[in-house]
Amino acid sequence: MVGRFSPDGVTRWLKPLQGQGALIGDSIMEAANGDILVAGHQVGVVSDLLIWRLSAAGKMLWQTQIGLADVNELCGHLAETETGSILVAGMSSGGTSLLDAFNRIVVWGLDADGNFLGESTVAEGDYYAEPRSIVATADGFIICGVLGLAGTMDGYYCKIRQSAP
């Protein structure tokens, strides 16, 4: 469910989000044109990313699903580029169980209409990897999050100099 509220808390609109199985919202942002972008994942045999775009008035404009049959994908954060493309920072695992380690930080790119542009693996290894935030810059993006190994967690940030995945 996603909603828009006035500054005094009055509900302007509420919209159910569509997907299979249980849906978990992970990130929401307002696009430069006032549209609302929402990212989340569906929980099932394998978790896939879902991204929705709604108008400022709450009309569903499009929905996109990103996922491979044998890999779990979860969203960490959304960002919009100067050209209106969407960056989705997330993580993926190499197995079909949510108990499998999420060991890959990925940035997926979509155009303003929700069409898939590609992906970039930011980090991958024998550790837990979770992105927490992404910011689009004029020459790429900055991503930050946590990496963990054997019960310890370290923060990270990195600047990627490219315009989109």
C-alpha cells in the first residue's frame, strides 16, 4: 500500500500495489516531475524486485519486475538521474532461499518509462553486502551501505563514475 498525505495528516489517496505473494516496500521517492516511485520486493520461493511509478494524483503509470529464476533480489534505495532515468540500489543472493547470503551489491537502471537499461555489480564476495542509500550525481552515482563477515559489519561508500548501469 502506498499513500499520499497532506501536511496536516489528511489522506489524499491510498493505492494498493500489485504483485504476487507478500509485498514488502523498501524505498519511496518523489521524482522531479512530482510522480511517486516505489520499490519493494515480493516474498515467495524467490524474491524479485518490483518498481512502481504513480502520478502525483495516485494513478498507476507502470510496474516493472526485476529478477532471475534462481536468484533473490532485494531493493535498498532509489535515485533519479538528471535525465529522468531511475537507479535502483539493491542486493542479490546466489541461491533461491532467503537464508542464502546476500553477497552482491547491484545497481539496476530503468528509463523513465520503466524499461530495463542494465545492471552494474558494485561489489561481490564471500560476505553479507547491503546497500543503504544511493545518490545520482552529474557523472555517476554514490552508494553507501554495510558489509559483514563472521558477525562484524563495516560501513562503505563508493563513487561510481558512469551515468547509468
